[in-house]
Amino acid sequence: MRRFVINLTLFSEEKTEKATPKRRREAREKGQVAKSREVVSAVLLLLMFWCIKTLSGFIYDNLAFIMNKFLTIFSNVDGLYEAKNLHNIFIQSVWAFMVIIFPILGVAALASLIANYLQVGFIFSFKPLTPNFNKLNPLEGIKRVFSKNSLVELIKASLKILLIGYFIYDFLRDNYLMISKLIYMDINSSVSFIGNAIITIGMRASAVLLVLAVFDYGYQLWDFEKNLKMSKQEIKEEYKQVEGNPQVKSKIKEKQRQLSLRRMMAEIPKADVIITNPTHYAIAIRYDSEISDAPIVIAKGKDLIAHRIKDAAKQSNVPVVENKPLAQALYKTTEIGQQVPVEMYQAVAELLAFVYSLKNK
């Protein structure tokens, strides 16, 4: 009894193949790229805290200036409600806040651009903004809540809370004596201590979050490549779209060969002579001084096509002359529509002279 082995993978739609360049290009045009938001957040926080630490003296001076202006105007009871004084203090306060905020916002914007560019390069697409009504489907929403990505996001959020909580606890444990003395400190010392505490905790947490973001980027890259994978059938369909159906292309080429052969055979009656091997090659030569300065090969063929050329020549009473070396040389060196090479002029001229002499008789 015969056993028939069936390869079940042929019927499988499992996506096991790496994505093709076309698939990657289409995904990028849709804004689908491997990107970790944790990298952007971590770089943003780290550089912002670094900026605040670097500009701490500058920020302190401007805040002190604002507080001084407020306290000055409130100390002057007579001019407290004058529009001129209120307008001046408002303009000065707003300007002082802008001077403080703008450098920090500039660093934040630059950090965001750098973090995104290092991950995905330059990409500009409106397709992610296209409304997707599937997101309004309650069933799809439930699937997203209990999906693998939701679980990963929950783990990341828990880790961040634990890490930040640990750094706050560690700082409070090491500085609880200093914290208990804040009430007895002057304003400058207490503000300096609180500012340093915030910056220290923030920079430590940002550095650890950056390490966590590296692992998250690796996961996002792996998940992106996994989702981008294609099945064998999808690759075949894409190849057909890009290169065309091989069967159709083969039929088109065959049709083109047939048309070319018909055109070539239609030129046989115009030939002056057919040079043969005699069995393997056949070359049709035509010479018209009004068209060209040298004889032209108007048809050539090998084996079966050579026999068809000779048959067509007999039907049209075109002379067939055997010359093995010349037939082989012309077939290998000269294409249809080209003039006979210079080194073969004499041999072809002698042969044409012989044919013309036969025709004159």
C-alpha cells in the first residue's frame, strides 16, 4: 500500500518569514516603526533635571526677584491697588517665569527630537492620524486590555513606581536628620536642600529609567519584527505584484518571440541570398545601396529556425548558398538589422557577386 506524504506547511498561514523590504517600506509609510516611549521619557527627564541643576543658580535668582517684587508691592499698602503697580508686577513676573521656563522647555524639546530620531530616523506620515473606528469597538477594547502589550505596560509601570519609590525612601532614610532640622533653617538653606533633594532623586531615577528603557526598546524591536513577519503565501503574492506573475511573463515573452519570428520570416523574400552551414545555421543577407553602404543581416536562425528560413527561401526563390565558416561567423558576430562586419566584406561581396551573376543568367 502506497503512503502519500503531505507537507502541511504548504497549507499553513503561519508567519515565519522575515519581512521583505517592500513590507518594511509600507509599514514605515504608515508610521509603523519600532519605537520605545520609555527611551523618550527617560532621556527627557534626565536632560531636564540636568538642565535644572546646571541653571539652579539662575533659576533661584529669578524666583527671588519675583518674590521680592511681590513682597515689595504688598508692603506698600497705599499703592497696592493701583493699576500701574499691578501691571508692572505682572509683566515682570511673567517675564521672569518665561526666562526660567524657556531654557528647560528648549532642552525638553531637543531631547525629545534626539531620542525619537535615534530610534526611527526622520519619518513624516499623516496615516497614524487617520480615524480608526475599530478602536471604538468594545470587543477590540477588551482584547487590548487583556493583551500581551497591556501586561508588558503594567509590568513597566510597576517597575517605575517601585524604582522611584525606592529612591525617595533611600534619600529620606539617609537624610532624615537634616529633614527634621528644616524648620530651624533659614529660607536660603531650606530651599537649597529641597532643590538638591529633588534634583538628586530625579537624576538617579532618570538614569535607572534609561537602563529600563534600553530593555524596553529591545522588546519593542522584537515585537515589531514579530508582527511584521510574513507567511510564505504573502511573500509569493508580493512577488507576483512586484515582478508580475511568472506564468504571465513567460507567456508574454513567448508571444513576443513569436511576433519577432513572424516579422523576421516576412523579411526572407527581400533577401538576396541565404548563407547556410548547411544544417545548423542560416543567415539571410540583403544589400541595397540606397539603404546602406554594406550588406545587412535581415534574418538568422539555428537548427529548427534555420530550416524554416531555408524553406521560406525556397518558396520565395531566394538563392541558398553553403559557406560554413562565413555562416558561423555571421551568426556569432552580427545581430539582425546590423551591417556585415568589415572583415567579412570581401567574402560576402564575392558571394553576392556570384549570386548576381546567376540571376543575370
